Amino acid sequence: MRRRGEAILKEVVALADRYNTGVKTAFRVNTAPEEAILGEVVRGRHNLIVMGVDRRPSETLFFGKVAAALLERAEASILFVSS
């Protein structure tokens, strides 16, 4: 899982480089995803979270536990992106 995460971050950096855009990445282990994301938002004083999601089977609109936790707890705006 760690290698996959690192590979994804390398792709993000390469994409940013192609558009001459700076990007800072962070990789956290042994931390719940929502806690890691919320911690980065606070540390970096960010005001927007962009998160890729897929709709989960449910009678209501549901993108998963991490997305739901961020929506409930984040003080930043959130943009959910689904393909």
C-alpha cells in the first residue's frame, strides 16, 4: 500500500511539473485518513480539500466514511471529484 501511495504522489508531482505548478505532497502511515487530511489542512492553513470519490451503494448519496468524516468535520471547503 505504501508503494502505491508513493507512486501516486510521484504522478501528481510529474503532472504539476508539466504545468509549471508547485505542489507539496505528504504521506502519512498509522493514521486514520481523515485525521491525516484534517491535520494537513490545519498545518498548511488550507481552505480547500480536493478529493476523488466514488459513489457507494446506499439509499442516500454516500461517498464513503472518509468523505463523510471530512464533510462533517473540515472547516475548509471540499470539492469531491468523481469520474
